[in-house]
Amino acid sequence: MAALDSVDRTAKGYLENINDWNEEIAAELFAEEDIDPTEEHWDTVRYVRQEILEGNEPNERGIMKAMGKKWGRKVSSKEMYEMFPEMPSKQGLKIGGCPQSTRKGGY
């Protein structure tokens, strides 16, 4: 894992600096999380990253609504948790190179 080895991370594996992120690092983080990413995984990660960069911390409901709009269909909580078993906002933030969520719970 070449790119990932070159950046500083927290004890829980989050990037120390959001600006160190790139899609090569994200691909390595997907592998580390044991997720084989589809385009929908990438959409989700890009969305949560953009939200953080704009000063918002996305929650599960917001992610589902945004992805439903992007994908043109209703997205269920079950589907999001199948994509990101450890919680879409937490794993999405981690893979997106964002700071660890301080939020409790999913909504």
C-alpha cells in the first residue's frame, strides 16, 4: 500500500490531513475496509467528502437522500449499510480522507 504508507493517520486509520487524500489512497482504504467499490461507493465517498469540505457533517439520512437524488431512485438504509457495513457516514468519511465523525447514532 504505497500511497497510504506516505500519509499520517490516526490510531483509528483516519487521515491526519484531509488534503493528503486522493483517489489512489481512497482505493487503498476501500481495500483496507474490505469493500470492493462500485461507482455508487465512489459517489457516496465523494459526496461525504464534499460535504465536509463545505463545513457540513453528513448524517445517514442526508447521505441516503443525496444518493437517491443522484441515482434516481429511493435508497434504503439497508442498502447503504450493505455498501458500508460499519455505517455509511463513518466509513464514507474515513475512505474520503475526512476527520472521524463526532456524531453519535445514525440520524
